[in-house]
Amino acid sequence: MKKSYQIIVFCTSLYLFSSCSQQIIPDRNIFLKDGEPVPTVKLHKYKSAQERPNQNPDLAVALAISGGGSRASNFGVGIMLGLEQIVQANGNNVLQEIDYLSTVSGGGFAGGAYISSLFEQHYDKKDEEYRLKKCLDECIKADLEHSFMGAILRNYLNPTLWITFADDGDALERTVNNTVLGYKRRKHDPALRHTPQRSILLRDLFVAKEDTSREVLFPMMFANGAIMDKMVIFPFSPDILETYKINGVTHQLKKLYPIDPYDVPLSVGIKASGSFPVLISNTTLLSDYDEKYRYLHVVDGGLADNYGYETALDILRQDKVANKKVMIIIDANNEGMTKTFSKTQSGRNMFKVYASLPYSGLSAKSATLKPEVFTESSVADVYPIFMSFNVLIDNNDALPPEKIEVKKEQKRLIEEMENNMDNLSKEDMQILYELLTNIGTKYTITRNEQDLLLLAGQKIVLMQTDKILEALKGVEPEAPEGVIEKQ
């Protein structure tokens, strides 16, 4: 057995390190040449998000939601529920002040669920006050509890995937559109008879500057993918699609070609952003940039920026209307639990190394995130706020127990937080931290895990309330340890 394994390793190594090419055919028609800047969103092409009704145009707030599968999606909604509970002096809650969402992977499911609820509110529930909590109970919780991995596996039995270009990733896109983005609900719920019975499109979130026929109704949402062959960030917005000359996508297992960038469904971007390498097929977009190389492959945005903060910060820099700018980063990663040392003495074989590569950029970024974000935000006059699991144990001198009974403690802490958020002891918060960070990165979730994430998100916002209110007032942020404040 060991000898066979060694032969496989030898042959693979020989293939990787040998060169079989006998001819070179020069082709320098490359879109992103070395040293050239990566295309970024051009905010000036759109009407300002500050034109939305019932929000403060002097305040720009961007919400960046990290990747992390269903852990990220439910934690993201939990944070938004907490933001909805903070009411300012003008009567607005913090959630309704959010102008931009910048999401990655599972974080896109949270952003998409929020956008979908706003979409339905505008067309069918105008006479009701919008409450995310009410939408959570009506549909969002059930939508995010959906087993998206199960949907992928079931679609392997779909004959459409056997005989067409469609793949498991396209099946995931359809599931996201049907559930998280409410397409199936709008088609069958008579209570939503006035809501357009179609997919939510980028044109619903981005209104071209020259478009006099439409008003700005919703926050802008940027689902961030990464270009496979360049590993650079790819925010799904009409101007970025135009820059890359994208004119064809796959949606609901059907190819849409030709297509106006504004008519690209939001679900295409959310799924592309969550196409975790190896596990889920990448998203393929059709482009007119080069007649020989027609396809652009987009994978999980976490390979470029798993926090979504780069796009969020770039957008806030470009906002010329607001005087006060705040960036809230929802960090649902559990990289802090990754061990530095190993139990084994022997070196890792190439297959284990290969399996760890998709996480490598995330692990490296996690170690330097706070100082890097603070430094860049300071230059842009943006107040950054971190919403992570670490908030629970910062300045917490209690020790967690040696062993935690997962189901027992999940149930106990859910009951504690439902009754009174303030009742958690320091040890409870240490246990809560362990439970949250040990929820795997997956596209499926249990009811207890979901409830814990939703409640923990609200608890973490509660712990950060003073900092949030300071940010909204324009108070200078305090630099984290290791960062020299600007003079």
C-alpha cells in the first residue's frame, strides 16, 4: 500500500516539474497585465444610495459580511437583528442606515435574505413598518436552515446535469434563488401578488445615474467572487460586468445570452461568491472581451478577501455625499481555533498540502486583519467596527471548562439568551465562544446551531452598542494594539 502511494506521488511530482511544451505561441491579449490595477467598482455610475427614503444622507454605513458557510449566514442575520434594536435620536435604527452590503460566500446568503425581505416589503407591505425580526420568523429562518449541500447532492440525480453544460454549482444557484432570494415564495404566495414574480436583478439594487425612470429603493449589495486564474476580487455589479464585457450567465439551469449587466440575477453573484474550490463547481460567465477565450471562471471570494472589507472600504471612499462613514465588519471565521503546532513529526504529503491551500490566504489574512483594516480606514476617514466571536472573550479572565457537552450547553445558553441577554456570566461567554467557533464551515446547519448564532449575533451587538453609537456620531475610533494612530 505504501509503495503504491509512493509511486503515485513520484508520478505526480514528475508531471508537475517536467516541461512537455515544444512550441510557444505568443498571445499577449491579456486583460489584467502585470502591474495593472485590478478593476474596482465605479460608484459614480450609479445614483447615490443616500437617496433612499427614511435614512440619514449625511451618514454612510457599509456592512461587510465574511464567508463561513451557514455559520456566516446565520451569524450575519443575528448581527443585523442586533443593529435593528439600536435606535438613534432621529428615530432610525442602525440597520436602516446601511447603504452598502459587501458579502463573501456564506455572508452573501445573509445579505441576500435581507435584500429579499426589503424587496417584498416595498411591493406588498408598504403600510407595515419593516422589521427584520418579523421577516426572520416568517421565512428567513427557515430559508437559512435549508440544507444547501443536500440540494447539491440531490441534483446529481437530475438528468439535466447529465446532458447539458449545467453542473452542481448551477444547481446551487437555483436553490439560492428559490429559497434565500424568495423566487419560489413569490411565485406561489398570494400575499405577494404585487411583488414582481421574477428573480431579484442587479438593476433592483443599482440605478444608473442617467436613469430618470427609477428611484433608489434598496441598499447596494456587492457579492464578491474571485477570478480563478488571477485570484483577484470580482464584485458583482453592473459596471464590473461591463468592464469584463460579460454578456452571458447561467440562471435557474438555463443559459441567459445575450444579457444586459443590469439584468444579471443577484443569485448568480451570491452563488459565485460561495463556490468553494473542489467542493462546488465554479461559476462560468460568458465574455466578449476575447473571441478565442470566451469564458471567465469565478470562484469563492474568500480566496481574494474573505471579509468583504476591501470592496466596502473602497465604496465608502467614493461616497461623496455623506460626511460620516462607518464600516461594520461581521467576522464569522473560526481561524482562531486553528492549531499552530502539530502532533505528527513527519511532513505532510502533497495531497494534505493541496487540501489546505484554499484556506491558506484566509489564515494569513486573519492574523493581520485588525491592524490592516484600521490603518486603511484611518486614511479614508472611516470608522471600522468588528463584530466577531472574539468580542465574547475580549478582556474576559474566566476559563472555559475542560470539557463541554455540546447539545446540553447549546440548549442551556439558547434559553439563557432568550430570557435575558444580560444574564450570561463570563464563563458562559467562554463556553458560547467555544460552541460558535466549533460550528464547521458548511452549507447545512442544525436548529440549535442556528438559534445559537442568531442570538449570539444580537448579544455581540449589545456588547458593542456604545462603540456603534460613537461611530454614528463621528467620534474618532480608538486604535487597536500595535497600530500607531495618525497624527
